[in-house]
Amino acid sequence: MTSPFDPSPVPPPECPAHADTSEFGPGGLRRIYGPAHEKDPMGLYEKLRAEHGPVAPVLINGDVPAWLVLGHSENLHMTRTPSLYSRDSRRWRLLQEGTVGMNNPLAPIFAYQPICVFADGAEHERQRGAVTDSISRIDHRGVRRFINRFSNRLVNDFCEAGRADLVSSFAEHLPMMVMCQILGMPEEYDERLVQAARDMIKGTETAIASNEYVMAALIRLVARRRAEPEEDFTTWMVEHPAALGDDEIAQHLRLVLIAAYETTANLIANVLRMVLTDPRFRAQLSGGHMTLPEAVEQTLWDEPPFTNILGRWAAGDSELGGQKIKAGDALIVGIAPANVDPVVRPDPTASMQGNRAHLAFSGGPHECPGQDIGRAIADTGIDALLMRLPDIQLAVEEHELRWRSTLMARHLIELPVTFAPRPPQEVAGPTTPERQGAPRRDWEVGSASRNGAQPLPDRTDSAREPAADRPGPVPQAPDAPPPVVTVPAQRRGSAPVRMWRQLVTWWRGY
């Protein structure tokens, strides 16, 4: 069988490899980058599954050979066995030999950094402990209030126009707004940071420069928090007993920021697309048989935010999925192909409601520790959007939607929608809790950063705030019933209001 590490001669003329040179590379191996992958990544994965089984030899950017793990159980075994499949990229034989260099567009992904995702054993536990302990200090209820506030601010920017692109105007911005607030760097949020975050994992020619731009912002943040602690995620990392160095902290902040941002931006766009176009979603949501969080979970099965993760290197010779893996080989966690593995999901169209066995957040000791924050941003943000624009509908035919696929992700380029124009609303937001003598463990956002930067306004002294930014709900009569909301208009007509009333009840439960 063809191996990515023992390439066979160029295939003969009758071989299908000659039918589409963009799909095949040296040794007749299929590329999981370029035009063929961009056009139909899932179709390509199924070809690989049919040809090689649950583990397939492939070529990644620069025609670099690697193993793509397609099977669900094989991925679980790999991610749960760090003694065999390490996260330390310095084990990569091609990197040691100089075949792969730091000029490769995927370098920001595989270049070793002093962070938990490249560590195993005790070092991994030390570094990841700082991350998970800091995440545990975030008040999720408070974060949901900020998500709701930021979502409504974004909707205010386009609600009067009657049309919008929900990717560039909503999905790409909401996660960055929330994560900048959580990390303690709201003054750094802008369009350039958003685009740099998207670019750095695409494997483009500008990915390395984008990575440097993001890191520069995070290094400045760490320096500020060393000098002037605040009640935010960065300060908790700085003060953690693990005693991480400044470079370690900055690299972990990049990990948290980019992982949360990219996954959540894709997740929001994918859920919105399915809500607006998928008959299964329409039927279940309209009939009240699925809540919005359940719709998010179904999307994590069908359209995971990350399709693949380059990030395992064989610590020794082994066998996986019938393939002989050699020490120093690179392996890719195949999230999207594993989610449709026929062994665990014979009918890919079947509802997976209530089932969280997907690999959208990887698995094993390196499973994403902040996945619940991502879920909260997605379901809270989408809920706020649909409550504001209940008649929203797709502005183009579904087949006109365009996608961009990279090794790691597949995301919508645009999601154009139309709706009845509406005036902006006052943005309701939480008040800032008063500081106590001892450091608080609950999430709070101060009225201004200590270094003079101007974060998003959020003060207890509401009398000094403009009316448009003053926290609090829109005034209603004391005994007024809840506002009547409608299901957003969808591709095949309107639907009952029952589901959205249930969502209102669900939301108020928080």
C-alpha cells in the first residue's frame, strides 16, 4: 500500500491520479489542500476512506506527507494515548531532517511553542492546569449577559438596512468581542485583529505575519497585567501558582483566543445557515422538538468548526487502523470525517439530538477546555439575533452560498440575509459588581483599564452613561405580558411561534 513516507513511483497513465492533477501529488497521494479539497472536502474524505480505510496517507500544504485519521474509534484511541501519539511537534521526523521548515504556511500551527497543546505528561498538567483553573473562574452567567449585550450592539449596526451578511457583520465579530473582554483586552478589538485571527490558521502566505500581529497584542497585554493586575483571565494566568513565564502566558492566551474565536465564528455561521435552510432543523425547531442549544449540538456533528487538527506525532512505531505508523510520522485528527464514520453513524442524516459523542472539540487529555464558552457565545448570540430579527431569511438560493476550505476549517464566505428594517434598540447590559476587599472569583469588567485604554463602557454609575448604553431592559408596564416573538422566516414559509416562546422561557431560566 502507498505510504506517505515511502512514496511509490509516479502512477501509470491509466491511473485516476492523472485525471485531476490538482487532487494528487507525489507518489499518487491525495492532497487535502488546494482546489479539489476546497471544492468538496467531505467527498474527498470519503474517497480516502474507501481507498485506505480509517487511516489514510495524504499530503498537506507544500506536499508534506502525513496520516489523516478518518475513523471515530481510531481518533479516540489516538487522542487518548499520548504515550504513543505525542503532541510534541519536535518529534516530527521531517522537521528534524529539514524537509519541513518554518517557512511552511502551516508553521503557526505546528511550530513548537511552550504551551500545553505541545506538551505531554507532567508539563502538560502544569500548563493546562493554569488554563483550566482560570477558565473555571469565569462566571458563565455573567458572560452570557455580555454576549447578549454585544450581540445586540452588532445587530444595531445593520438592523436599519434590511439586509446583512451575517458572516462579516455578526459571526466574525461576536466571538472576538467576547474573548477580548474575557482576556482583558477590549481596547485591542478591531477589524484588523479579527482578520488576523482568521488568516493565521488558513495556511496562507500572510499567515506568519498575522500570527506575529496577534502575538504582539498579547505580549503587550501580559506586560500590562504584570504591572497592573485586573480581574480578568490574563491576570489569573499571571498569578496562577504554576508560575508560567511571560512567553508561556502569551502563547496560551493566543491558544485560547484563536481556538475560541475560529471555532465559534464558524459554529455561529453554520448554525444560522442550518436554521435558515435545513428542512430537518425547520421541522424540529418549529415544532418545539429542539431547543437552540440542541441545534448547536447537532451542528457540531454535521458541520464541526474545525474539520481537522494537525497535532499528533508518533512517539514510536505502532499500528493504527491497519496502517504501519513509524516513529516521527505526523498524524491529523480528522474531526469532520470521524463525525460521519459509518461505523458509529450509519445514517449521516439521522438526528444526533442529545448525543455529545462527536469529536468537534477533539478528545483525550487535550480536549478543548473552553468548549462551554464557545457553546454559550453561539447559542446566546444566535438567540439574541433571531429575537431581534424574527423574519430573517436567506437572500440567495442555498446553492449560491460559497465556502472556503483549509486543512483545519471550512467556513462560509458570506451568509446574506434580508429582513424588515428596524430601528436600533437600547442595549441592555449588566452592571459592574462593586469591588470587594478580597479578589473576586466572579467575572466583572471595570469602567476603564488602568493604563488609560478605553474598554467597552460598563459602569455601576448609570447616571453618567448615555441613555443608549445604559444597562437595563427596555421599560415595560409592570404587568405587561412577555413580548410575542415569531419564528424567523425560512426557505419554505413561516412556522408556528411555539418554539420561540419555549426559547424565551429557556433564556429566562438563566
